Amino acid sequence: MNEINIKYLAERLKMSPSTVSRALNDSYEISEPTKIKVKALAKELNYQPNPYARSLRNHKSKTIAVIIPERINNFFSQVIDGIEDITQELGYHLLVYNSHEDVEKERKIISFLLNGRVDAIVMSVSSQTSTIDHLEMLHQKDIPLIFFDRICQEIPTTKFITNDYETGYQAAVHLIEGGCKKIFFLLLSKEISIGRERLKGYRQALMDHNLPFAEDWVIQCSQSEEANIQQMTALLYSMERPDGILASVEKLAIATYHAIRKTKLRIPQDLKMVSFSNMRIAELLNPPLTTISQPAYEIGLECAKLLMKKLTRKNQPDLENKVIVLPSKIHIRESSKG
């Protein structure tokens, strides 16, 4: 069987390959009847264009790199779904890289991308990222770059975030209104933007409600689930245990649930809990977990729409240096009820 390519279509139609190619690409140089004739045969024979050959001609890879700090978090998979739903329609493909919350891996990924060919990069920085020379180098190469969630304020480009300060405040107030007087805040890193903003909101809520605060109520956790479970178990067994917990990421909420099972404490009777989380199974936990869910899919859509406009239209300006905020929602469930 003959390979169904432009040359074969041209032979069948008794046209030149360049005419067939321009007709398939809707060129204004080709008459409407010719376009109809070419597209009809292409459809009949199930002709599939070669995206790689086309990208070489256009000096584009039709590829977008997405750099995320972890895969286990539901938020990032939902962002990727949103990006892909837009990019696939326009023939772009995603390469997804996981830094595993390791800034050195993040540096290696970026070094690799600088030496390769991608048309744009969408990224959320690792929890270890404090020096940004590798990000500055990326920006200087004029590769379109968008940050989301964990952003780098110093790089002049568009960033998509959610209202972390406000929702950190709302979550703490919700626990306070439920009777909590000693609320601990769990986080992975004070280096990342989302952790700082959520922590600020939590602290302001305590201050506004005249509740005490101690620095050791902010619990620095690690990337190791086992270490986090051990840390939380020790905390819950101590005389200084909290009556409320606000977890800044979902993996710390899960670690707390595991730790609770090792004690005789009960949620919400002895300990109320709220977590930032996009996990779909929050309602299935025992008890169901109160969550602050971010508009992850919508963030992905908006990142992709902006990039596609930049990449597919001529004479587009550089990406604007601005922060776009999409609001999160709090979902009250049994873990925080009185």
C-alpha cells in the first residue's frame, strides 16, 4: 500500500505537491474549488500530516515544556489537563518534567531545554528554589516563559496564581469560629511564594481575633512522607498539641491523617483540620477533609491560551509582566465542623 503523503495526493489529483500542500494549509493563493477537491481526497484516504516535518519548515518544534515540582499533587495534573486541552487543538505537544522539589534537578532540566528546542515553557518552581540565576538565563534566551502557582516575582513575565493570602486567612478564621484556640500551620518551605502568602493570611487571622501565636506553631515539614508522619505523630502525642491544623499542601494533610490513626485522637472532636488540596477523594477520607481547592484546570487553560496567542499569531509583543489571580474555593466538610 502506498504511503499517504502529499506526493501521493498530488499524483492522484494530477497537481503539483506545492499546490496540494498550500490547499491543505488553506492558502489564499489556492482557489476554493481546488481546496475542496484536495481536502475531500485527503479525508477519503485518511491523510495525516507529519507535524515534525512541518515544524522543521517553520523552525518551530510545536512543543511546550511544562516543569512541575511533583506529580503526586492533584493540582499539577489538573493544570496539565487544562494546558493540553488548548494546545492539542493547535497541534502543540507537551513535554512534562518533574523537578521532584529539587532545585538542582530544576537547573538541569532548564539547561537541557536551553540546549534543545521548545517553543515555550510553563513552570512552577521547586520548594528549594531561592537563587534564580538559571531562571534569569532562561528569560534572557527569549523563550516565552509563564509561571503558575509557585512563581518567581523577579522574572518579568506573566504569572498565574490564586488568592493564597485571602484563603489562608479564611481557612484560619473558619477554624477559629469552630472553637480552635491553638492552630498550627504546616508547610514544606518558606521559600516558595504560595507558602509565604498562606502563612501571612493565617497569622493575620490569629492577630485579628486576638489569639496567641508562637513561631514553633509553624511546622516545617519535609518531602518524606514517613518523616512527616513521624513528626506529626510526635506532635500529637505531646502536651503542646494543637486543637486545629491548617495544612498548606495536601501531602501534609494526608501525613496528619496517618498520624491521627496512631493516636486515640479524633477528627474533628479533638483536632479540627483544613488543607489546601485539589484531591478528588477528599470526601472519601474518614472523616471527609475540609479543603481549599485551587482553580487548577482553569489556570492551565489560561496559561495555554496566552501562550497560543503568543506562538500562533504574528508580531505579538513580549508576555506582559503581571500577576493574574484566579480565586480558590473553600469546601467545608466534617474534618473542621464543630
